[in-house]
Amino acid sequence: MLQNNQKGFTLLELLVVITLLATLSVGALVAYEGIGENASNVAAANNIKVADSSIRAYRAIENVYPNQWDNLANVDGLSVGGAQDVLADATAAFFGQWTATTADTVTAAVASSLNAVGVNEFQTLTSAATINLAQVSPNEAFNESAPGVSTPADELEFEFGPTGALSAVNYDNTAQATWSISVVPSGGNNQTCTASGGAFNAPFVGATLTNNTRLNRINDNLDDDACNLVIAVGFGKDVPGTTLESRVAISTAPTYTNGNIINPSTNYARFMALFHVASDEDQNGTVEVGEVFPRARLLAVVDTEGRNIDTSIAGAFASN
């Protein structure tokens, strides 16, 4: 008869195997640490490129840009309530606001500059708007059909008239004495940069910026000691909606997500288009009517942290 001489593992052998498995597991965790954040950075960079290309392609074919954008400044210029409640801290710290009277000549010139390239409607929240996140995500709060959004109490639509003047607030056609729109903080020669209606270099959150190094980083042509007026508007779901009848319809508005900063269920998470509308050519610290461009220029598309494609893609490899 054959005898069974097979032996089991000794305790020492089991300990060696367990140690090896533990070492391999730790190695795997180290290898995958940060892969989620890296992936989101790569996705953000790709979405910036796609959004920028789509907007410029539409402009090339239709000779105008899509006309309905999300305005991240409250209609009354207040820095509390409304849109401010749904902006992540990183977004609120990067984008500021400019509030001016609609009768002001510089305001009319800026409105005309944007209107000349088809950018003439802005979905805007009031500071009294209460966003019920259980009903609607922040991304949808700028759409009048979103559940829980009441018009015109919560959400208004700025419209420019044929002459470029801000002539109406849609839904109730109420005349608007002032307007507020989101901008990228800008200054020049360490002085506050103004435009008749008031300073537009103060961000919503954080210290006042007295130069536009952020703009210079996005586009090297914008000197860091010059005063520039750059409108920042959200690439919301209404933008694709306005292109449906065109020859180059945009299918959807991309969402930006970053696990450490942006949560689309609690924060506005759309990409932003930056329109350059004026430069302080004489460097006196004040944008005047003659310094407003006849036609606004699309400067760049950035994420809600203000990062362009270079910065975003670099972030994917920063930990490697």
C-alpha cells in the first residue's frame, strides 16, 4: 500500500507567505495612490480642450458664439445667497464680480462688445434664491425649468437689446438699474482697476488682487501689470440648447469634478469661458469707453478652479 507522506505548511512558511502578500498589497496601494485625482485632472484637461474647440468651431461656422451662459454673480451684486451659495471656495476665490449701472457708457460699450459676437443672454440668480439641493443640482439651478427654481424670484435672464444696452430682464421684463457679472480679478501697476461703475478686481473670497498674474498665466499677452476686463461665464446646459438649430450643434455641457474640491451635488461644476472685452491701454487704472473692444474675444476655457489645459494636465502628473 502507498503511504501518504504529504505534509502541511509549517507556521514559519505561513508567516512568510502572509508577509509577502502584505508587502505586495502595500505596493499596490502605493502604486494606485492618487490615481483617481490624476484621472480627474486628465478628464478635466480633455473636457477643456473639447469645450474650447466646440465653442470656436461654432464661432467659425456661425460667425457668433452661443448666446446663453451662466452668470456666476448675483443679479444684485451681493456676495451672499443665490449663486454664491453653490460656488466652491476655489471658484469663489478665483472669480470676482463687476457691478455697474446699466446707464453707464462703459457698461453699454461692454454689453455691445459681447452682443457683437452673439453673447447676449445670461442666466442669473438672485441673492434671495434658495437652492434646494434635494431637488436640483447646482448645475441645473441656472435653468428656469429646473425643479424648485421659481422665475423671476430665483432665476432671471439678462438680455441685451439691439444696440447692446441691457434692456430687459426676461420673464417679467423688469427694467434693471444695475447689473452684476462675474469677472476674473484684474488690476494694474499695483492699483485698483476700475471701469466707471466701480472696481472689478475684488474676488468674492480672499484678499483683493492688485495685479492680474492669473490672467497672464492663462494668456501671456495679458501683462501682469496691466488692467484688463475679462468676463467669466459658465458653460451651462443652456449653451448647447441654443445651438441645436445650427450647422454645428454642441451636444452637451461638460461637468468638472475633482474629488478634493468640487462636488457637483453641492457645488457649481461647469467649465468657464473667459471673454476679454477691454484693456486699459493708457494704464491710468480706469477702463474707458474707447478702450472697450468692438467685439469681445474668447480668451480661454478654464475649469472652476481657474486652471487652463496646461495647468490641469500638469496636475495629473505632479505626484509622479
